[in-house]
Amino acid sequence: MINVVQPALGERELDAVREVFESNWVGRGARTDQFETALAGHLGVGREHITSTNSCTSATFIAMELLGVGPGDEVVLPTVSFVGVGNAIAAHGARPVFCDVDEATLNPNAADIEAVLTERTKAVVILHYGGYPGSVAEIAELCRDRGVRLVEDAALAIASTAGGRACGTFGDMGVWSFDHAKILVTVDGGMLYVRDPELAARAAKIAYFGLEQRAPGRSGPSSSFHSGYDQALRSRTRWWDYDVTSFSGRSTTNDVLSAIGTVQLARLDEFIARRREIAQAYDAGLADVAGLRLPPPLPAGHTSSHYMYWVQFDGGVRDQVARDLFERGVYTTFRYPLMHRIGAYGSDAVLPRAEAAAEKTLLLPIHQSLSDADVDRVIAEVRDRTAARLGGARAA
């Protein structure tokens, strides 16, 4: 089976994990600090604005807490989003308000966001669908003008940029995912960017029980390992004492996963280059297939992480083609099921462009482990089954 997504992990990652084991420190420590610092450099932001977490969803929950989202508030997000975002909003007592998306890119534009803003809107959360930046600059400007906070779900956009600026850094906060299905994989993990320095400092405390002072045993063998002792000695307090500033849980990562992440980040350019090659091969190999639409070209100044490659079918044959491909060993899927149709969120929105896209969009395999033979096989199978299904539909 050719998978839709697949990690690229090897000897370099194993060596990094072995080094962590040999250090006798596997909790949060020097390697987590190293990963956070490296990722901040990749994003072009200060290290103090970055907090690592155990998942992107945890980062989103922390973002909602930092923004003070609560009962009576509304948070706007595109209906093509992941349930982790909706859950973070609803769990804080706020109401998710879903907006429509562009039928071809599955990203919202500023007008889609503006159409559902009200006086109760506390924040906007946008997803960079498939790694496409979308109208992020325009949406950020809209949110600033309306006094609404913007959170970017950049889980699919680890290397995406618009105008030379990293996705995830346009708004007030950004979140990333490093789980087993992403481009940069730490097995499980996430990251939170917070623009405001005071809120960024709070984020790190919320991620670890709301503790005011980091105990030395938590920090590990890093520059911060001795800081607890030094600070305690200067203030004549005991280094094992701490205070609690919020009633929060534990959302931190550890040095084992961070060591993997540091290696993966060093390999990110090669990963993105390979994914770009695959996207270009699909563009060339599927361009002339009747009844099949490909992702639109990126606007000038935009770069994509190429996390997803999607095609859209005329004639209502998407599901049949997906079944055909699965039977031939090519796994495909659709992401993400429309959130305004999920009963738990209590939405009665009618979003025609998203609903149309959800009935015809299919994600093809794209990951850096695909061989040229795999790509050729996917192209051949998609061409064959699309022609067969659409031919049958026309005949009927």
C-alpha cells in the first residue's frame, strides 16, 4: 500500500536518541532547549517567544487560556479545520463559529472571516490548508483592524512562507504539530509561538502545572539546570520550592522527542525539496486528465510545505475513485471533515463552497519517502480510474 503520509526516520534519529539515553537524562532538558532554539531560528522569531508542548492540540488549549477565551465569547475558524481546535474553543466555554472557504484552495479569505465576525468575537483561528499560506496577510490585517486576536494553526505549514515571513508568525499566536503524520516528526509533539513577551512567559508556566519557578530536576543538564540553584542562593530560598500561578496540567515534551526533532529540523530542507518534486510530478502527470482539477498555483511570494496534494473530481465520482485506488494499493483520503456538520459544536451554518469542496476533494499520497516508481504508479492509477469512472458516469 502506498500511504498518504509517512515519516522519514532513520539512523541519524536513532543516534540522537541513543545519545539521550546515554546522558541519563530523558526528561525536558538541554536537547529540548536546543530544539526550541533551532525552531525559533527557523521561524525567524526570538527564542523567548517559543514553548514546546506534547502536541499541537495542547498548544491550542494553552493559546485559548492565554487569550482569556470563555463563556459568551465566539471564536471564528474555517469549517475545514481539525477537531482539536474546535475542542479547545468549546472546552473553554466559548462558541466555535465556522466560516466558508475557497472551493479550490480550501482556505478562507478575509471576506469569509469578516462575514461571521460579531461584537462577541474574541479570536480567529485559521488553518493553512495543505501547507498553502492562503490569505494570511490580509486576514492578519483584518484582525488587527477589528481588534480581534489571530491564532494560526500552522500544523501543516512548517516550511510555508508568505512574502518571506513564516506562517504561524503573522498573528498573535501560532501552533505547530510534530506527530507521526507530519513532515517534521518527533512522534508526538507540538510548539506554540506567542508574540507578546509577557504572554509567552505565561505559556511556559501553563505548560507545566502553572509553576512559577522551574525546579532544577525538571530543567535537566542545560544552562537552566543550575539557574534554580543560583536564583535560590541569591534570594536565600530553597531551590525545591515553587508557587502555582494557574491551575493547569502538564503539556511539556522531553529530550528524547526533542533530539529526534532537532535531527528532523536539520533535514527539513531536503524533505520539502522532495515533496516539491512530487507535487510537480503530479502537476505534470495529471494536468490533462479530463474532469480532474489540480491545486491552484501558489501566489507570487508564497511557498508551501506541500503537506497535502489534493485533486477535485467532476461528476460525483470521488468516492468511487477512492475505493478503486484503495483496491489497487493506493491509499487516499479527505481532510478535514467539515466541522460545522459535527453535532457536538451545535452549528447551523450553511457554507456552500466548503460543502461543495468536501464532496469532490481527494488527497493523494505525498511524503518524502515516496520513490519515483511510487509517484508514477499513483499518476497511472489516478488517470486510469478517473477516466473509467467519468466515462461510466457520462454513459449513464
